[in-house]
Amino acid sequence: MPVPRKITLLQVYALTTTTYEVKTEDFYKQLSRTLKNVNRGDLTLVIGDFNAKLGNEIPLATGPFGLGIVNEAGKRLKDLH
């Protein structure tokens, strides 16, 4: 019998690309801290609007549908841990 797992779902709406850099940096720091506090055994899903263009940089996020050129928000999302 499979072991039950917890699911952690984070619904995220990032700031727009015209927001001050300090606020954007604070947003990603808080998101990173939140992710570090999630139990490692949990299945973690982060969904929402990051105002990011990923191109084909993150196939796990875009599947075969990544289009365009990566923008600054896409670079931040790619570097998120």
C-alpha cells in the first residue's frame, strides 16, 4: 500500500515588472523562505502568475509550450530555490 503524502500548494501572484526592485527582491526572498519551510516529504506545487516569460528554459514549468525570450522575471523564477 502506498504511503500517503501531504500536498503543499502555494498560490502566488508576483509583482509586475514595473514594481520597484526592492519590493520585487523582498517578494522572492519571502517566497524562497516559504519554500524552505515546507516539509521535504510533501509534494509541493507552486502555481500562479509570475509575470515571467520562460521560453524553453524550464521545461518542467512550461512543458512543450514555452515560447518567447526569457525576461527578467523569468530569470528570477528560474533561479528560485
